[in-house]
Amino acid sequence: LKYISNKFDIISKKRDTYSIANELLKDGGIKSTIIKQYIPMLVGYVNHYLEELNISIKFSMDENFNESITTRYANEYQYGNLSMGERSRLDLAIAFAWRQIAKLKGSVHCNILILDEILDSGLDINGTEDVLGILEDVCKDTSVFIISHKNALDDKVRSVIRLEKVNGFTRVV
């Protein structure tokens, strides 16, 4: 009886702890407070990077992560209504914004950034140059690896490593 009573006490304490954690992590709990702090910062950075990417849209988001995208003519769009180039620029702006927030608030600074075919889909020459300009500015203390099929990048990056696939295996050319 004593053994079962001790087990019951242990399980009851765990249940109480889990119950408190559940309340804190509910949408109206502490999670909501934290999200409300970071959303304005995220939106600010996203809009900053959108300007640097020369796209004339304004991005906003509420604490439930519902986005709103407004053009310079005050037309409201959803993400799915944007062209592939606009989506690519918005995606990059959001990625750069999260990276900046992690660096400022989380004391998380990575010294390596790998962009796998990010410049290949949907970005024209101007968009690619805008992204490279941001990378040059934002990633001064970061090693950036760009994986791309665009040959036009050769003169815009420090070094190039060419790879090719032969018989199912990748090799350096």
C-alpha cells in the first residue's frame, strides 16, 4: 500500500506539472505573449528586406500567423496570389528576418549559411542581384554557400566549385 501510495504521489506531481505546462502553452497563455512581442519585430524586418529586394508590397501578420500582403495600390493579396518571383522574394525576406531575430534575441549567430537553389526558382537577374547585395551586407561574418544552376553567378561570387553527376555519382569538375 505504501509503494502504491508513493507511486500515486509521483504520478500526481507529474500530472500537476503537465497541467501547468499545458495552460502556459495554450494559445492564450505565455506562448501568445511571446508571439505578440516578436510579430511586430518580424514584420518590420520582413518589410525592410522587401524594400531591399525592390518589391513594392507591405507584409503584415497577426499573432495567429495570418498574413496580409498589400501592394502599393492598397490591394490586398494572399501569398498564393503572388507571382513566383514575388513569392521567392517574400520567402527570402522572411528567412532573413528570422535570422536577424535569432541573432538579436536568441543570441544565436550562425557563421554558415547554405542556400540550396534559392536563386534558381522565380528570381530574375535583378532579384538575384538584390539577394546577393543583401548577402554581402548581412552576412559579412558568415560563410555563404550558394548552390545554383545559374552560370551567370560566376562573376558575382568569390569562388565557384563546379559539380556534375556521372553515373549517379556527383564529382567535382
